[in-house]
Amino acid sequence: MTTELATFAGGCFWCMVTPFEELPGIQSIQSGYIGGHTDNPTYKDVCSETTGHAEAVQIRFDPEVFPYRKLLELYWQQIDPTDEGGQFYDRGHSYRTAIFYHSEKQRQEAEASKQELEASGRFDKPIATEILPATTFYPAEEYHQNYHKKNPAHYKRYRSASGRDAFTKKYWGVSTEQKQSLKDSLTPIQYQVTQENGTERPFQNEFWDHGEEGIYVDIVSGEPLFSSKDKYDAGCGWPSFTRPLSAYHIEEKLDTTHGMVRVEVRSKLGDSHLGHVFDDGPGPNGLRYCINSAALRFVPVSKLESEGYGEYMKLF
């Protein structure tokens, strides 16, 4: 197995772990400090702006499964690359953005990726993110590692209040113009489900008893959501899964409509209504993601590579 390191600074390192974890080929993610001029800095040192370090994450990955260019694509979607003074709520040099490359190939790919983003016109300001050679990476204190798992409530409040999620949706989600054209590109039931929080009929939908191997993606945004490996027959008449492919692409919201208290499931970037999640599933987490077929598009194993989801081939 071939492994490489990728190191990204994107503001608060708590928020830079979840987008990359659970992806195929990702072996480990560590939060830490890089790019400074002192040895063994502490969190207090870095926040004092005296060491020159930036908060960053270092990812060990298998490039044959998840290529570096895909990591770069995902990285750009997590940050405001035009902000030179920090990221969102967090201000200062230690919260700057930067790509720290570990090889000449990584440098070239990072430069090309940055140029593509600049040329896309997605942002109306210059891209300020630096591309720099990797220096010594110092792991952060243990309580910072996987902070989102140790303190999930505080993490979610912080991430939302910081403005990061709102920024991501604004620049990388489905635009207002795209949403307005969905009535022409979706079928009536697909539009009703994804845009009007509708529910299709049980046992009368495309995937409730579908058994082919592959992944299910958001019909609107194409985000990878669920795998056939985690699909099972819950007897409810809708596609049911024990878990999502990656929690990053799923948002859960309290739903009190129709006189019930439920947890709604939506896609992160597409903001599509998908269904609901219940705590009566057979998997290790005891969850059942009950999803509308009309919110999904199926990509069979034979087409994963050609449709840009090649990293999921390893699952099968």
C-alpha cells in the first residue's frame, strides 16, 4: 500500500477534520501546528501569534484510492480562500489558509488547482491561500484531536456560529438560479421530495427493493450519500441504510411537522430533503436512515470511475 501525507491549514483545525474523515483511502487525520519558527509549540503559544505557526490538519492517505487532487478539491470547499486575515470567526495569522506540499508533484497539483479556482470566477476577490513547502508538523494537544467526537454539542454550535457552514453553502451549494431551474430538470415527485419536503409512497418507489451494488448520490448536487453495502430491507417500503457514506455530506435537523418529533436528513451542499433517521436500525449505531428514492440517483459499480466516484471502488 502506498501512502502519502497531505497538510492543509484552513482556520480552526477542529473544523478541518470532519470533511476528510470516513472517506475511502484516508488512514488518519491529525490536528497540529506547522509553518512556524519555534520547536514544540503549544496551543497557547500558537494563539499568541508569537511562533508563526498555523493550525492545520495532516492527512495520511492512499493516493491510489483517494488522489491528492480530490483532497485539494475538498479542501477548497472548506475555506474562504480570499481571506488573508484568518478564517470566519477566528482572526489572526495562526488561522491563515495554506497548502503545505510534501513533493514536487503535490506542489504542481496544488498550483494547478489554485489556478483553476481563480479562473472559475467563483470568488470575486483574488485567491490568497499560499502554497508552501511542508516543514515540521507538531501534533496538537490530545484534547484537540477528534474534538468533534469528544465535544459534539460544542463543536456543532461553534462550527455553525463561526459562519463556515453558511459560507460553504453560499459558494459551493446549489445556487438560487439552479434551484429555480429544478422544476424543469426534476420529475414532479423528485421536486416535491427534495424541494418541498415531500414523502413518496412506500413500496411504490424506485429503490425500496433495489439490490444492485453501487452508491446512491443526491439527485440535485451529486453528493455521495449512501452505499448498497449499508442498505437493508427495513420492511417500511423505502430505501433504508444503517449509515451514510460520510457524515459530512449529511445534515440532521429537528422536524416537528405533522404532529411528530423526528430527525430530518438533508444533504449538505444540495440542501435536498432526503428523509428521516430513526434509532431502530440493526447496525452498530442502531440507526435507520429512511430515505426517499426520489432524492437519490444510483451509480452502479461499473460506472463509479467514469462518473467521478472512483474512490468508492474500494468498497466493492
